Amino acid sequence: MRALVVEDDPALRDLVCRHLADEGYIVDMAADGEQGQYMAVEYPVDLAIIDLGLPKTPGIAIIKAVRKAGRNYPILILTARDGWQSKVEGLEAGADDYLVKPFHKEELLARARALVRRSGGWSTSQLESGPIILNTAAKTVSLHGNAVELTAYEYRLLEYLVMHAGEVVSKSTLTEHLYSEDEERDSNVIEVFIRRLRTKLDPDSTLNPITTQRGSGYRWTLPRA
Amino acid sequence: MKSLRTRLLLVVTLVLVVFMLLCGAGLDQAFRGSSLQAQQDRQQGLIFALLGAAEFEDNGGVRINTGSLPDPRLGRVQSGLEALIFNERGKVIWRSPSFAGDVPELLAPDVGATLFNDLEARFAMTYGVRWVSETGGLRLFGGGRKKQTRYTVAVMEDKTEYLAQLKAFRRVLWTWLGGAAAALIAVQLIVLSWGLSPLRKLVRELRNVESGQQSRIEAGYPTELTPLAEGLNTMITAERNQQQRYRNALDDLAHSLKTPLAVLRGVVEDDTLPADARDRMSDPVDRMQQITHHQLRKAAAAGRRTLAEPVKLKPLTDKIIGALTKVYAAKQLRFAIDIADSLKARADEGDLYELLGNLLDNAAKWARTAVHARADIRNRMLVLVIDDDGPGFPEDADKLLSRGVRADSITPGQGIGLGAVAELVKVYDGSVELSRADGGLGGARVTVSLSV
């Protein structure tokens, strides 16, 4: 999952980014509205956290621009103005939820998780697909009720696929959404992780949860519960 | 004397009355003068006519034929017109047939002069004449050796007719003057009410602005009042902008206080830092957060303002519900609003946002499937009723609220989240009541009344 944080206060920006990174997000950040708007429209983003009081371009304008550009990933407003008027304004502009400063780490992460889940069409924090259950809060996976040990990378890849269950996800999309700019992007790595996931989730090759669509990417085949 | 109208009317009436009185007195004086003059002229004429008709005898007597009396009234008893002729010793030598009673005391004027006297009930005119009798001819002011006799002729006329005339004149005079005064006052009243009508209109418009029926002074006014009306409009706008500026300043303050607070909170929650330091910071940070939140919210509550622009409740509620539908998308709540499209409340828009936002958010948070919102204005009280089908309030919730609260320590997300509502309600002299929703929902009901 790739998150964009647009916040002008450096300390708070670092804090939010650290929280999200701890949670397994790939985080991009922008320090002002102008840069934020560019990144929000152009970058592969799964979730944006946008402060409303930004220099250069206000947060509301960024949200409007994102929606106008046809991007519909979830947006969480971060605001010090806890008045309902500004909340309503932000939500009307196209944001999906708001968080009032100061906030608890858990609240931020819970809201972020809920938004990403909702955008994938999931309504609970447990993603159930066939015999496989992902607990997005605890970041654990179980198969037929038994815990499956996954590395952080493997979990991220699995969560992304399950979140977009039924859709064909290209290798480049996966690289974009799961790796930060400065990490080495080797598409072979994706193949390696997919293979490992298949081994761990489908040891006796009966489920076949991930299919390879030749030339276009991968698809999570199990139905949503 | 507080009304301009009364003042003007009083002064004008006073001036008018004094003017009419002076005018009446003047006319009366003039009329009396000319009446008296006419009276004198008539009596003088009679004197000369009498002299013309008189035959003076050498023995000092006088004879006037009844047939040649210059006025027939002189021959009729009690006709009111009487004549006397005295000789130089003051003895009456002739009296008209109409004369009855005692001879009045009269002054004898010089020869050739007249005296006009106002006796009690009649006017008397006396005339001195010197008679020269030689060959029977009549000669006035004669001289020489001829025998000369001095006579005094007096003509007296009863005052009755003169007084009646005067009375009739006065009646007519005062009737007309009074009528004219009344008409002038009536005209003055009309002029006043026409002249002051723009002021009354201005007052009416201002009342409407106050009561929220219109947002500014609109009608055209006479030149003298235009600056006043414009000034009022400027004031109204300034008042509203002032509130907006104030709120913006508060927003900026909130922004610059809460961002560092969020960083501090991050530090407190940072597991990599020593637990001891974090524990010591945790409490002050919590307190700072609470105080900032509480005080900023309190300061932001504008309260009832006389010149606030009335706010339509329906669109505002729709907006909030649109926002909440997003926030609580997972619950797929049904929101039912029963608010008339035309319902306007004379309250600050920001305050209404806070109030409805918190009430509806709270209801949405606890509701299972549905939230109902109803609003109405009765007797200048805006009544909001928000129902949900959640678990309802605990038994002691009402007590908690009425303690005045506690509510400020209840932040959204914990407890019942009605702190902001309780505070706003206080500012608007209103009340909050927590009860159980009827009509099938069965959850919590919050009834808020605000005086607007």
C-alpha cells in the first residue's frame, strides 16, 4: 500500500510518515500544497492523508483536483480546525474521513486501515477469502484457522492482492504500490514473492488462489466472504 | 416628550394658538374701533340735523316740530335714541319725546367741539354751539354786538345694538379662527406622519433585520436618511465580517497550537523513547490537549447576535448528513430529516454547524440503522430533536449533562460526546434533554432548545 502524506509541519509530517511506515505502508510525502497536489494526482497512491491548512495550495483544492483527475483513492483529512463547517467542506470536496489534531497513533492507523479496506470494497477489518483470513489490524494471516507465517513483504503483497480480489494487478502496479522509490525495483522479486505466497497458502496446490494472467499480471481468485 | 411627533405637534400647536389669539385680538380691536367711529359719525350727523331743525326763540327756548325730527326714533318713547339741548347754565331747554328718566351728567364741550362719552348703557355725544339771534337766522361762531347764547346739544344712543353687532362679529371671528386652527393642526398631523414615515419604515426594517426576516436595510430613503441607512448596512456587514475574522483567527490559532501538540502526542506514543520520560509527559500533554480543545471551542461559540444573518437549516443539515454518510459509510445508515425548507434560524452558522454536526455525529456513531432529525421554531425557540436506534443513554446520562458538565471532558469518540452541544446551548439560553426515542427507533433522543 502506498500512502501520500501532505503536511507542512516537518515534525508532524515525519511522525505521520513513521506511523504509516511502521504499519507497512510505502510513504511519499509533500511539504506544501503545490508539491502535494502534483504527487496526489500523478503518483500511484492507495491512501492520502492531507492537512487542510497548507501553504501555497489549500488542502481542499488538492482534494478537488484529485477527484477531478478521476483518482478515487481514499483521502483522510488532517485538520486542526475541528469545526464541523471545515469537516463538512472537506468531505464535500471529496475526502472520505477526517482526523482532528492532535490524534492518537492508533486512531490514525485505524482510520487509514478502514479507508483502504472500504476502497477495496471490504467492510470489516478481517478480510476473509475462501479459507484464508487476513487480520489487517494485527497483520496476521490464517489458512483454515491455522496461522501462516509471512514476512512483511509477503504480507504487503498478499494484502494488496486480496484487497483487489478479482482484479488483474500488473507486476508494475505491484512494484509501484509496494516499493518505495529508493528501493531497487526488480520485477523478478515480485515473481519470487508470488511463488513463496503460493507455497505458503496453497501447499498442496488445491486452492490455486493466485493465477498468472500471461503478459498482464496476477489475479486473486478466491471469492470475498 | 420622547416622541419627535409629539414634540413637533406640541410646538406647532402652541405657535398656532398664540398666533390665532393675537390675530383675533387685533381684528376685534379694529372692528370695535371702526364701529365706534361709525357710531360717533352717526350721532354727530344727528346733532347737526337737530340743529338744522331747531328753532331758537328769543326768550332762550327751543322748539323742534315733531314732524321735522331727523330720526323718527327720537319721537318714540324708549326707542333707545334720545336728544337733549342745554342752555349755557346747563339747564335742559329741550328734550326729545323719546327721552325718559333722569338727565345724565354730561360735560359741556367748547363751542364748536364735540365730546363723545361712553356712559354705562349708552353712548352720549355733546356738542357746543353759540347761537346768534337777530332776524331769526341761524349763525354759528358769530361775533359782534349781537346777542349770543351758548347751547349744548346732546344725543344719546342705547348700546344694545352696538353690543349685539360686536357679539355677532366676535362669534363669527372666533368660529372661523378656531376652524382654521383645527384645519391647520389636521394638516400638520398629516404632514408630520408623511414626513416621519421614512423613519418609521427604517425602524421596521431594522426590526426585521433583528428578527432575521431580512438581511439588510433595503428600501430607498429620503436624502437626509440615506447616509443613516447606508451606515446601518455598513455596521451590519462589519459585524458579520468581524465574526468571520474572529473565527479565522481562532482557526489559525487552533492550527498553530494543535500541530505541535500532535507532534508531542507522537513523542509520548513513541515506543523507542525511554518509558519514564514518556510517562511524565503523557499527562501534561493530555491536559494541554483538553484545555486547548475546550477553550478554543468555547471561544468559537459566537452565541446569539442581534445582527446575525438568518441561516437556513435544511441545506446545512443536508450537508452534514452527506458528510456523515461518508464517514459512516460502513454502517449504511438511513437518515431521515424532517425540517421545512424555509426554516431559518437567527443563529451563527458556525454554531449551527457545531450543534447539528455533534448531535448527528453522536447519533450516527451509536445508531444501528437509522437516525431521525427534526427541527422546528416555536415561540422564538429553535427545537431540534435527534433520534437514533442505538442502545440509548445510560440511566444517569441526564444527570451527567445537567451537572454542567463533565461534558467538557468528554471528547468525541469517548463518552456521549455532547460537551460541545452543552456549551453552545448555554450560550443560546437553551436546554438539552436526553431521553428515549419513540416511534419505533427506541434508541437515544436528544432534544435541544435554543432561543434564537
